[in-house]
Amino acid sequence: MTYIVVTGAAGFIGSCFVNKLNNKGQTNIVVVDDFSNPAKNRNLEHKSIAGRIHRDEFFKWLQQHDSEIEAVYHLGARTDTSEFNRSIFDALNLNYSKNVWEACTKAGIPLVYASSAATYGLGEYGYRDDHEIVELLKPLNPYGESKNDFDKWVLKQEKHPPFWAGVKFFNVYGPNEYHKGRMASVVFHAYNQVHDTGKVKLFRSHREGFSDGMQLRDFVYVKDVVDILYFLMRLKPEPGLYNLGTGKARAFRHLAKAVFTALDKPENIEFIDTPEDIRDKYQYFTEANMDKLIHKAGYPSPFYTLEEGVIEYVQEFLVEGRYF
């Protein structure tokens, strides 16, 4: 038997991807995580897997089984954008990822890894997944810096896995993010606000040209995300960095309206000031340039619209407390 390895498998995107593999009839999955969070571990309940490896034991296991591994999806990372201890990000996001890359290179294992749209900062150089701009990017926090530092390191490597792709996730939302607390998606928080208070709080605009609640983000449903991860490893297009959004920015107000629609409740939005400590770094627009994935790599499937994704997420998962 050969194995598919998924790191960060107990997390939001990782567990949804394990479900995707199961739906494709694949159960030869080795999941890697620290498994210390019972709330996260619920994401793996009822999944069919071949084994669990603690992240601290992963490289020892990999060395013993490298000839039996057909692919590695490195989705594990520290993703808390409010964490400012750089040593944590150096250890878990940068150096751990370097070790994954080098192990896959040595053993000839294809690798897909999670980068992030946080690498783009305020978007001074746009949101293009061109390798030429990676050295110029200015992320806004240590999390984004750690992701961009690894992308920069990867692009300097002369030796690499037989296939690799670094995937820049934009604003992902969907089931299995129950454990994420304040780092969960705006959809998750909006649902809970409507459920608890009947209204949604959004930041008002502090920039000319943007109405309150009309700040724009590229929101992408996790079902699209896992479809693309599967596509990349199966088709193996040109190696490189790939944006993973929808290519269409939408406003927070549109998102909130979709949540109210999903719950069949009247729209009730309260606007609050953006906190002063983040106001000067607050993004008013993000939108993935998807030309490389769609036109060059040939990804064929349409994306969920914001309304389609939010309504399904709310009605089929959040209301029922269901996992994917």
C-alpha cells in the first residue's frame, strides 16, 4: 500500500480535505497533527484513515516509510494572525516546512503545501501569484511573513520534489472551523451573532470611496478549496505558487446579507469603528488573480458564489452543528 500524507489534518482545511479523499474512495491516508485539541480532533471523527502520526514524530516515520508515500499535502501551520512571537512561526511555519520540502525532495515525493494570501500585505504589488513579486511583498504580521519567507526560500531551491505547488489561500470559510475561536471566518461569527442577538456587527469604513460594510474580500468556500488541492496533485500542472480564491471580491455587507437570507431573518447590521490599532493596516480590497490556475493549469470547475456557499454552510452545517 502507498500512503497519502496530510499534515494539519485535524484542522479546518486539512480535515475537509481528508473528507474529499474519502469521497474519492481513498482511505490510505496518514494524518499528521499534534492532536492536543479535543475540539479539533472531532473534525476527524468518522473519517477513514490508515494512521495518525504526531507532528513531532512525523520525520522519523517519514524516513522509515518514504518509499511508500505517493503524495504529501502539507497543510499544517500556526495560523493565528494575532500571535507576534516570531520564534513560534519560525519553528512551525518556516523551519518545519523546510524539513518537509527537503524530505520530499530526497525521497521524490510530490508536495502541495499551504501558503497564504496574507503574504500580499496591503496589496501594493497586486494579488498575482507571479514568482517575480515574491521578494517584494510586505506582509502585515509575523504569520504572513513566515509564509512569504518559506515561499522565498522555496523559489531559491535548486533541488525540489518531482512536483510541487504552494497554494495561497484567500478568505476560506466553511464547515469544520468550529474550534478556531476568534480566527474562524466572518461567516461563522456572523451566524453566531445573528443567532444570539439578531444582528451582525461590521466595521464601518474609514476610507473615502468605500461605504460602510463595503470593504471587499475574496471569500472562497472550503469545498472549492479541497477540489483544487485534489486537482493540483492529480493533474500536476507547472510547479509553482498558485492563488486559491474565487477571483471575485465581495463585500462584507453581501456576506452578512447572505447569512440573514440563509436564516430567513430580516437584515439587521450595526456598524462599529475599526479599532485604531489595526485601522492603518486594515485591508479594503483583496482579490485573487486566478489566471494561472484557470487558464494555464486548466482548472475547469466553476466556483461557489458567495451566496451559494454561505447559504449551504449555514443551513447544512452551522444550524445542525454538523461536520464535513
